[in-house]
Amino acid sequence: MAFASFDNKSSGAPMAEINMVPLIDVMLVLLVIFIVTAPLLTHAVKLDLPKATAEANQLKPDKLEFAIDASGTRFWNGEVISREEAAKRFAAEGQKQPQPEVHLRADESVPYRYVAETLADASKAGLSKIGFISEPEQK
């Protein structure tokens, strides 16, 4: 592209004007591309859907508070129980629909064996929503 003029007097001086034609050409091409592609981005199908009024079924699952203290004692919603009784209760709760959430609280000094046994009993009963509850660290 030639940016020089035919005037010999100012041939050594730099050009002080910006050529706007290439910029306008690029902008017009981009505008045409956006105009063409914008309708293609909407894949909406116009439908008249039927109107119905009904309340949504908001069945919230029960939650079970299961705790194990430092000595290995098991608690079912605050009630002291044995491992065998806990397994029976897990089996009964596993039959319910929707299945309850098990919130497991274990003391930090409890042997992992007790936690693993509890998880195994809950898993055998078909319970899959098990959450570990902990305290946030104090800063």
C-alpha cells in the first residue's frame, strides 16, 4: 500500500493523517458476520404449552443423626445403641423412600474401625447419602 503523495515539497515529512478506509472495511465485514450469525444462535421453537396449576412434590428426606464418641459408644439421634441395633435400624431406614440422609459425627480420637463399621452397616442397608459432620477450624 502506498501512503505517499505526489507533492515533492513535503515528501520528507511524515504523514499526519490516519487512513480510515481499512478500519471501516473491517468493521463493516464484522457487522455483516454478526448480522448473519445472530439468528442462527437462537434455536427456539415457538410452542404454546398448556397451563396447569399443581404444587410441586417437595418430599424432603429425613435426616439421621448418628454419632460416635471417643470411647466408641454409638448414638442414634442422641440415643445410645449397640452396633447390632444400629444395623437393624439402618436396614429399616434403607427401605424408606426417599432414603434419609445420615449425618455421621465421629470424635476425632475415635478409632477408625468404628467409623468403618458404621459406613459398612449403612452401605449394606442400601443407604447412600452419608455426610460427615465436622466443626470449622477456629482461627
